[in-house]
Amino acid sequence: MLILYNVLQLLALIVVGPLLFVKVILTAKYRQRLPQRLGVGLERQLAACPELPPRIWIHALSVGEVASSYALVKALRVAFPDVTLLFSTTTAAGAAFAKSTLGNQVDFFIPFPVDMWPCVAKFLDYVDPDLFLLVETDFWPNFLHGLRNREVPTVLVNGRISCRSFARYHRWRFFFRPLFESFAALCMQTGEDGKRMVDLGVSAQSVRALGNLKYEAAGVEPVGGEVCRDDFGIPVDRLVWAAGSTHGGEDEMALRVHQRLLADFPELLLLLAPRQVDRGGGLASLAEAEGLAVAQRSLGGGGLSVSVLLLDTIGELSGAYHFCEVAFVGGSLVAEGGHNPLEPAAFARPVLFGPHMEDFLEVSRDLVLAGGALEVADEEDLYQRLRGLLADKKLRQQMGENSLALLAKEQGATDRHVELIRTLLLSGRLKGDSDE
């Protein structure tokens, strides 16, 4: 399987390599990040890293996975103060977010290698990890194979398998099963996730259902730091609703819904946070075309005298939810799998989302059953639900209390993950010993 993967990778590079090269040269975010992911400057970057183990390498794909790891990284820093923590991300947005939120917890931030064998070998030689923690997803064959060859214990934390992902993994299980079998432990969010992993042919002994770290991250503090209305130039008595992590199609819906809501709530402010922050300029033009006064956070704008504040920045949304009366979580009225509804729920805010919450199926279901969230079918339903909630403060408070009760009930996943990691550190399977 690995040989076939590398042969296909080489053929693809030959065929589309020139086009990829042009795209990298013309796209700033790729041009700046690709050399790092190829290992350029890695030896110099790691020169100050302590040579004595143990070293724990934590990897998160992007912003969402970084947010999921937040409580765990903080707990690891407390539980193992003498361990060197290294943290990597795949995307530039994830890297920026990780540095801004975990800078006081992590010893070194490093790029994640391109999954070509020379790059992987170089990274593993220089980083020389004693334990690798993968947050949720981002499975790369050469990298996982390299860890296994070096006998580096690898742990999947906060793992999940949606119905859509399970179908894909099952169809290509000859490819994915060896990847999953390379893990010393697969820590899944729910028992159902664990069962799906076993159904793919993975040994049940390596699968554990330890709970969802997202509940822990939501229950700690806003991942992006404390923010208040003053930071955004929003008067204390102004009604605010948020449309967070929106995708194309949802932005237009949110703006049209907001336009209608203004008839009943003239001072209402929409905090619109697109999933891709580089769409801010286009969305500003879209809002202006709808006749809405708009400001962009990335340009220093605030919500004092506008109807729409575009939160086109990284890392501020989770903290901003606490001064919104109601939050709609995007990626759910279009087929994108949804985004984390626990971020607004942690501030005792009513949460709305569409029917496409496949990536957060259990969390969204639990919030609805607990009375902290409502599923909306379409744009009209979103308008009607928002209108009702904005007019009923008592209902908003009750839904918020229901969410907090659910969060309190679901605590404990971080401690269970830390205890597993402690077992690995003390088991003698690592190259170094912990001082714990």
C-alpha cells in the first residue's frame, strides 16, 4: 500500500508539478509556508530545543483542531512540566491561531512536513519525538509509517468518524486500515465512534472512548482570549446576533435575514464571521449592496454605528460569542458538515444551526435534546427562530442554562486523555523517562 501510494504521488507530481509550482509562486500563503514544510531552516529552528527527552509532538490540522486541543495542551503542561511540548499545524491559519492561544504552554511551534518521504525523514530525524499526539484527523501514510518504524507511540486524541467519513474509510479500508493500525491508542469521542473504528478492522484493544475534548475546551475559557463589547466598539445596550463560521451561500442568507429583522429590532447588529477570513472584502461589498452599513474588523472597524460588523480576523470569534444574544453556527445550512456549536453554548447563548451538522453530530444532537439549541431547516426558519428568541429574553436565558448543564455533565475527557499519556510516559516505551 505504501509503495503504491508513493508511486502515485510521484506520478502526480510529474503530471501536475509545474502547475503546483506556479500556484505556489503566485499564492503568498503557499509561497511563505511551503519551504518550511519541506524542512528549510528546521535544524536552525530546533537548535534551542532541549536534547534530553521526553518530547511530545502534538499536531492539529487547522483552527478547529487547535481549539479542540486547547484544554488538553494546558493540562499536559501542568501534569508534565519537564516535558518538551512541540506543536504543529498544517494550515497557516491554524499556525497563527495556535501561536496566539498556546504560546504560553508550548515550547516550540513547528511546521508539519509535506508527506513525501525525504521531508518526513528529515523532520523525524531532527524533531526526534518520544510521543506523537494527532488531534482528530490529518492522516498521512509516510508520516505515520515513519513514526512506526522509529517505534514512536502514536495516539489519536478526540477521534471521530462521521457517517460520511465511515463510508469513505470503509470503501478504501485497504488503504486506511494500516494507517489506523499504526496507532498505539485511538481515543474516540464516543462509543459509536469506537465501534466504527472496530468495524473497519482495527483491534478493539487499541480503541478507547474517552469523551469529547470540545466540551472541555468550551468549559475552560474563550480560546481566543477574553474580549468585551468595548473591544468591538459595541454599545452595552445594543442587541447583537452572530453568524459564525459561515460559508458561501450562508452569508447571503444571514444578510437577508438581518435585513428583515431590522424591521422589528432597528438597532440590531449582525456579527458576521466567515469561515475563510479572506472573503471579508467581498462580503463587505455584498452587505453594502443590500443597503446595510458595514465595517470590517480586519480594517479596524467597530460596531458603533454600523448594522453589520464583519469579523474577518482569526481567533476572535469564540470570545466574541459571549456578548451576542443568539448565535447561528455556519457550515450547516450548506453541506459543509457544520462547525463547533459548543463555543457559543459555553457562554450560555442559544445556538441555532442547520441540518448539515455531520461533523458535530453527537454534540449538536445533545445540545438540542438538552434544550440549548434549535435546528433550523432553511433561511425562513432561521428568520422565524431568531425573531422569536430576540423577542424573548427569558427563553434565551433558559436555553443558556440548559447548555451549561450539559457542559458540566460532559466534563472529564481531558483527565482521561492525560492519564493515558501518563501511562505511556511511565511504561518504559519511550526513549526517555518522565520526572513525574
